[in-house]
Amino acid sequence: MKIGITCIGYESKDLLEKCFVPWNQIKKDKNLIPEIESLRICFAHGCFEETHKLGFPIYSTDKTHEVAKEMCDQSLIDDLIIYDTPQKEYVMWTNNLLKLKESGIDLLIMVNIDEIWELEEIKKLIKYVKNNELVDYFKINFKNYCIDYQTWVDDFIVPRVWFVNKNKGLKRFYQDELVEYEDGTRDVNRSYMTVPKHLIFPKHYSWVGTSDYLKRKLEFQRLRFGICSYSWDQVNDKLQLNDEFYNKFGKLKPSLNKD
């Protein structure tokens, strides 16, 4: 199995240095997961159009793009794309896919820069995928950290793994994690499985960090989607679940779990 890892990032130097560690372990020692013939990592640095509209620069102020160049020189990243204009997220994912397809990958795995996998989780994922090759793609249930590094919610189940050659070939991303195939079908028409949480439950540090980072993310979400499931608690000066969001869509607020 030839695997392509796709990732994009901006203002995320510390996470960039962590997220590829287990994947590079596999690259260096093929005996760790014998089912993997090759593993290639493609990383793109770019500022989303919405982020740029909020006044943020094209290049990361924390030099994420410079760290990515250094990692590429060290072969910790195989394919590197650095954009000098604002980009749509799904376009960046598509360009990563096209770059990885040039190397003949069989399986595409999306690793968001704030998703940290353990080596044992990757082993279990590959075994599960190999045992279920009839479906088109797989969803992953993430341990979704929010507010602080001990608090998490269990409500983040998203597509992350796709067979590249199904349905005449994986063509493009048309919206963030959603894909279209060469035969004209989209993921909504295709079969998938959710990897059981008791097998793998990777950490997703999506809503934790500095106040500036979280407030920027809130602004981004409101600009792109009009509303966000989180808001800022002005009294306690911290992130909180947004009652307005859950009332608007008639959803139950998730339970806040503690490590």
C-alpha cells in the first residue's frame, strides 16, 4: 500500500514540528507497518482568503513556512507547496492531492496540523482499512480538545482516509473534507465506514491555544459560516460553547469531558 499524507497549515509552527513525528517513524522503519510499501508527506502553507480578509499576512508571523522548508530539506516533508496569495481551503487540499497522485499513491490520509496521532493508532488504522477495502472512504472519531488542554468533547467525526483509485479515481476536494471522483460522483453517493472509537481516538487540538489564536479562529468561523459553535466568555475571558449556535440548529450541547 502506497500512502499519501496531506496537511496544510498557517501560524502553526509548534504543531507542524509534532504532527508528522509518527508518520516519519514509519517512513524510516518499514518494519513498523509491513503493509505500507511507501509513505509520502505533502504539506502546504497558505493563508485562507477569510483569514487574509481579517487583516492577517500571507506568510505566518511565527515562520511556519520557514520551518516547513527546513523540514523539507531534512526529508521530513516530501512535497512542499507555499502560496504567496490568499487561498480557498478546498483548493489547497486539491493541489496536495494532485501532487501526491503523481507518486502513484493508493490511499490518501488527511492529517490536519492540529491532529496528533500515536504510532499504535496508525497501526490499527491501517489494519482496519486493509480489512475493509470494499468501501470508498473512512471517517475518524477524534478526541476534540476545547477551552483548555484537559477538556474535550466527543462530537468530531470526519472523513480522513480515502482510497485514491475508486470510482475511476479521486479527482478533487470541493469543500474542505468533501471529495469528488472522476466518474462524477461525490462522497455523499459513496460508501464509508467510521473507524470504531475503541480502536483509535486520536487527539485533535482544535480549540485550544492562546487567547489571540482562539479569537482569530472565532472571527474566521463567523466570516466563513456566519456562526460558530463556540463563543468568547467575556466575563471569564475564555472560550465557551455557544448557546446561540445550538439553539439555532436544535442541537444538544456536547458534554465537556475531562482527562
